[in-house]
Amino acid sequence: MDYKKLWKILIDKNMTKRDLSVAAKLSQHTINKLNHGNTVTTETLAEICVALQCNIGDICDVVLVRDTRKVME
């Protein structure tokens, strides 16, 4: 997952990741997962969207990773 849009929204709203954590009731672990581009639950994305008053497509993009095993064969 790519959360660049989320970080841009935070900048535009003059919010920190800590502010997001409080507003969306997210743990530091979840913020770290987002920060590293790891997947989070749909419920987490929905909580972020409620806190930021936006849609899921406004905060993330799906990044397809090519299966490198097939390339190696």
C-alpha cells in the first residue's frame, strides 16, 4: 500500500501523525505500519477517513508487486 496521499492530507491540514493517532484512535503500532507502507485493516482506514472527513481513495493507493518468482524461473 502507498499512503503518500495520507501524509499529504496531514500536511494540508497542518496535522502531525500524533494528531492523527488521537483523532482516529490509532495505536503507535498502527501509525508505524502506515509509515512503513504495510497493510492495515479496512476498519482502520475507515477510522482515518472519519477523522479526516475523506474517502479511502483519498488516503491510499494499492501498489501491485510483480511476482519475482516467475521472473527467476
